[in-house]
Amino acid sequence: MGEHSGQFQAPKKPALHNKRAPIRGDNSTSDRQAFLANGPDLAPPKPAGTPPSLYTAAQRQRRDASIWTPVQGILAPLQFLIFLISLFLVLRYLTSGQGYDVAVISILIKTLALYTIMVTGALWEKEVFGQYLLAPAFFWEDVFSFLVIALHTAYLAALIFGIGTPAQQLAIALFAYGTYVINAGQFIWKLRQARLQARSQAHNTAPYGSSLPQGAQS
């Protein structure tokens, strides 16, 4: 006992390191490091389930620079105005029997406007998306446009070759007008989607430092 008592040593305590362990769920440090590494242009990741953008950044630049973009912006409401006038004239003839020639001329003008906007729209798609028609972003709108054009052309064929009575020919025109309204609604909805996505992307690409926690900005 005596000879061992002098050699007894207390067990050493493990060295303590003054190091803060990472806390799971605390993203302020990682956000700060990412912000410093990537700069103020860093955009936060998109939430899961976010639909794909209608335009890529390059396509959006080509769209804004294309001469056909303002042309489409003028032709689309102009065609709708022609449609409203023509619809009134056609219905007037069908209900009163008056103004057949004026109604026919209005349909011809409406059809010409449709052909024009289809050609310029194809040129616009080629410039923006690299193909004349059926670009993925406007695939179903273009498919339905073919039906609209087919029905307008069917009316022209009936008129030129004298197929059916005037009332039957105008019924074809009215059916064509109905498909045109649906198609116009498709494009208006797609335009609204593009505006909402552009607004969302502008918000997400704002300087990320402004949305960092207060401690990470210091």
C-alpha cells in the first residue's frame, strides 16, 4: 500500500475544445458562406414542384429583341376587333336576312388577318425557339390553331365552289369563330403565365443578401 500510494495518479480529463458544433437546421452560416462565395447575384433555389419556365433566359432575350414580338402584339388585338365586327354582321344577316355581302367581306378580312398572324407567328417562333411551329412552349396552342385555320379555309372553299346555302356557309364561319375564341383564350392564358413567371423570376433573382438573416449580413 505505502509504496503504491505515492505513484497513484488521478485519471486525466479529456481536453475540451472550444468549438461550436453545427446546429442542424441553422442555415444562417451556410447562407452567409454561399452568399460570400457566389456574390449578390445568387438566387435561392426553386421550390419543389415549381413548373418549368415558359422561356429560358436566352429565349426571353430573343423574344424581347425580335421585330415580330410587337407585330404580334398589334395583330392579335386587331384580329379580335375584326372578329367582333364580323360576328355582328354575320348574326345580323342570319337573323334579319340583310347585309349578306358585307358579312361575307368581313369574314374574308377576318380570314386574311388570321393567315397573316399565323405566318408572322411562325416567324416569331423560329426566331425565339428555333422552329417555325409546334415549339414545346406553344405546342397545343399551335395544334388548335391548325383547326382554326382549317375551318376558316373550309368556309372559303364553300364560298368559292358554291357548296351549301349562304346560311350553311355562314354556319361554318361561326363554327370557325368559336374555335378562334378558344384558341385566343389559350394564348391569353399562356401570356398571363409568362408575365407571372417573369415577375416571380425577377423577385427570385433580386440581390440575395437582402433576404439573408440579419446576423449573416453583418
